[in-house]
Amino acid sequence: MKTSKIIIAIVAVTLLSFTIISCKTDKKEIKKGVHSEMNHDNSNEHHTKLSEKKEHTIASNTQKHLTTSPIIESYIQVKNGLVSDSKEATAKGAIALVASFLKFDMSKLTNKTHKEYMEIMESAKEHAEHIVKSDIKHQREHFEALSTDINDLVQLLGTEKTLYQDFCPMVNNNKGAYWLSEFKDIQNPYFGANMLKCGSIKKQIN
């Protein structure tokens, strides 16, 4: 009888130990699965945001708005950094761009214009911040979306500057992408020295 009790006790302890080990293993597997899912989601989130296009249309403003000049000049600095294949110069321009947005005086904007400006600013700042910390390949990816934002800003508020809207047909698997330039000569920021003259002027602003 005593021996039976000992055997039962040993079996119970063994089963308990096995249950504890199994729970720990399951928890590890669950954590591993969750971690993998999180990593997968995060890796896709960045590219999903870049591929999203704005749906709203902004009416063109032909006024020569002086206060947009620092923002546009900083954007051009980003563009020229990419033209010269310099990650550092591009990042420097992006830092200046964020600063220009922060200094912009919104007090004279109407309610509707203010709302649209805020949407443009938030998007442009996000892409500029990514450009600051990215390699040049990702800088160029964010520059495409940033160019859309700056073009929208010019449409919304106008500019005193003469700008050229250029187009490269080779970006995004031949879907093409735009950028703004301060001169007529084509200097492609998406490919730099590899395809410097690839592109054409689509329109002149001012």
C-alpha cells in the first residue's frame, strides 16, 4: 500500500512537470508567432504608406506667395542632394525642410486652407524625417512622396519662384514620378549620375 502511494506520487509529480514544460513551450511559440507577425506588419507598413496616393484635388493658386520660399528652397536642397548622389547632403536638406515647416506662419491662412496645409505639412514632415535617417535608396522613395506634397503646397498657396515640374518615366517599374526643379536643365534626382538626363519638363510654374 505504501509502495502504491509512492508510485502515484511519482506519477503525479512527473505529469505536473510535463504540464509546466508544455506551457512554457506554448508561451514561447505564441510569443514567437506574435513577434513574427509584428515584424511582418512593420515591414509592410512603411511601403504601404509610400504607395498610398492622395485623393483630394487642390485648386491651383497663381499668387506669388513669399512665405513658401524657405520650404521650397529646402526641398530643392533635398533634390540637389539626390542629384549628386549624396546621402549626407540630402539629409541636410531634409533637416532644413522640417525646420522651414516649423517656422511657417499659419496665422493668415483661412480655415479651409489651414486644414489642407496641415495635411500637407504632416505628410511632408514625415517623409523628410525618414529621409534624414535613411540610406539613399529609401531617401529616393520618400522623395517621390515628398515631391507630391511640395507640389500640393505650391498649388495651395502659390510661390514667388519660377519652378519646373519634371517627369521621369523610369521610376516605379516604368510608372513614372514627378519632381520640382529650379531650372530647365533636367537633372534626375531618382537616378543621379546613373541616368542624370532622363526625364522631361511637363510644365512651368510662374
